[in-house]
Amino acid sequence: MKYLYSFLFAGLVCLIGQIIYEKTKLSPGHITSIFVVVGAFLGVIGVYEWLLNNIGGGASVLITNFGYLLVKGGVEGAKEKGILGILLSLFKYCSLTLSFTILISVICGMFFKPKDK
């Protein structure tokens, strides 16, 4: 049942993103930023933790999870080291993902060339 919930949740988030893209003049970058902020907000109010526990993979692979992880690292850093800990621990949970994304982007950039417009 968790697989079904995971699939439905991820599909719902993608559907919302597609509707926003088609009905507004927002670019994909704007929509991505909106989803990061929504994930951060859901993390602050405690809803995203519930989503991760009950939906699993569907909630952990989306861009909303990035916002949640930023908030989680910042809050944990603030508890440990105060105000300075927010900046020091901000990327604690998502640094591996960011490093992997940058590495794959560099590799793809070496082998593929963009189309000329």
C-alpha cells in the first residue's frame, strides 16, 4: 500500500506543478522554487515528517523534500549551536544530493552539447 501512496503523492505533486506551468506564465525555475518553499513550510509545521513516515519514497524524492531538509538542518543547527548553527548546519542533510547533482551535471556537460537556437 505504501507504494501506491508513494506513487499517488508524487503524481499529485507533478500534476500540481504541470497545472501551474500551463495556467500561469511562471517558468520551471519559479515553480521549483515554489515547491522548495512549500516543502520548507510543511517541514516547519511538522506535516512533512508525517508525509515521510506514511508515504515514504514518494515524499523523499521530490523537490519539496529539499526544502524540508534545509529546514531540518537549520533547526537542528540552531538547537545545537545557536544562531551560527543555522548557517553551519543548513546543508547537513542534503549536501550529498547536491554534490551528486553537480557531479552528474558536469559529466553530462562534457558529453552533450546544447542545441543552438
